[in-house]
Amino acid sequence: MKFRFWGTRGSLPAPGPDTLVYGGNSTCCSIEHEGRHLVIDAGSGIRLLGAELMGPGPMGGSEDASLEVTLLMTHLHFDHIMGFPFFAPAYTPGAVIRLGGWPKCLKGIKGMFKNGRYDGGFPVSFAELPSKILRDEALTPPRFAWQGMEVRTTPLNHPQGAVGYRFEAPGGALVFITDNELAVGAPPPKALVEFCSGAAVLIHDAQYLPSEMDICAGRGHSEFRACLALAQAAGAGRLILTHHDPGRTDAQIEAMIDQARAEAGSLPVEGAREGQTLEL
């Protein structure tokens, strides 16, 4: 299993000279396994992924009618869906995009396109897309399979809800949890510890600093100390912090990671970087 980050930023894309190391695109990741492609979330990073799948050109230069993509959604907040109208496979005749995960994922994606209710929306209607986009009931939580790989889900602590994913691969489990608020100074939830137990890689939202939680509590995001506590309680082999705040520069993220490493003991800790690839 090859896992890749295409967008690591939370809440809002943040392009610019101060975000070149960790990236400025909002959340999107991919898994390549046995020649198939699975995508997690459709933040602005999905445009880059679509270009990679389809080749050069404004919306992809290839017309690969055999292309099939699975898109799992964690939830429907705008930073996690905003890139879909610019996802090249959606404009490829014969391509198939199977949606799963968050129960209302298809309704949320459809709602981004022209619907006649107001001016100023995206100028293309969902019905005009030449690809086949459907809700695949086989990809329904809490447990399903993809390409022979077991996938489990868990509810997350986020306004309006969200889901996290655990992928069981021959090289170990990878857990992806974004948009989740862990309680400050309290043990991590037992159910979440069990969900993450023994994961080779735990990827978790750490948008805020511990010093910011007095103001930011209730917004549905975590700080690195709570993530450390979860990873250590679950016996994770590696912790990767993601969903970086749009106002955080590369230097500030690096300082946060350095502080987390100083408190992590033997647990390897790093910050998710756009373009980073993991092999399991």
C-alpha cells in the first residue's frame, strides 16, 4: 500500500512562500493498492491528484475511460470538498468515481454544482459531468473492504460529525483521523485507543497549539499533546500530525514538531508534508 499526502492544510488553503515545506493545499490523500486508487477527501489537493491521474492539460490531457477511483469522505465541510469541481477524472467520459464513507457524501458533492437556486455558484451542473459518479453502498461504515483490504471507520468529535479510517495492509495498519477534537489534559477515549491500537502509522489532526485551546476549544480540532497521548496509549509505531492551521508558517510548524518530539519519548513524530509518500 502506497499512501500519499496531496493536501495537508486545514480550514483554508494557504499558498505562499512560507508554506512550501508542509504545503498549502487543503486535505486530500490517496492510497494506491493493486493498481487501484482510493482517495480520502476532496480538498484543494485533489486537483493535483487528478492531474497526476489524467496527465497534462488544464483538466487533464488524457481520456482514460477505464479509470476507476474510490473517494472516501470524512465529512462535508468546505475545506474537504472544495477541490472536487476541479478533479479531472470527473470530466472524463467513462471514468467511474465511487463515493463512500460519510453517509451524505453524494448529496454534498452534488450540492457544489449549479442547481438553479442562486447566481454565482459553480457554472457546471452535476448532470453535465461526463463521468459516472455514484454512491457505492459497499463502502458504508462501520466496516467494509476495498481491494481485499479491510477498512474500519470511527465517529469523530467534530461539529456536525466526521469519520476516521483504519486501513489494514500487509505491512501494518494505517489510521487517518482528521477534524477530531481530543480533550485537553484527559485520557484519550477508550474506543478511539482501541481503534488506533497497534497502528504502524497514526495520522491525526493537530491544527492548534496547546496554548490556543482555551480559545479554540469546541472547534473540532486537536493539539499535539493530546495526539501524543493517543498514539502512546494505542501503541502506534509512528505519529504524523496534519490539518495544519492556515495561519501557521513552515517555521512555526517545524517549531511545533520539535516541541512534540521533545515530549514524545521514543515515539517518532513528524508533520505531514504535501507530496510525502508512505509505504506499508
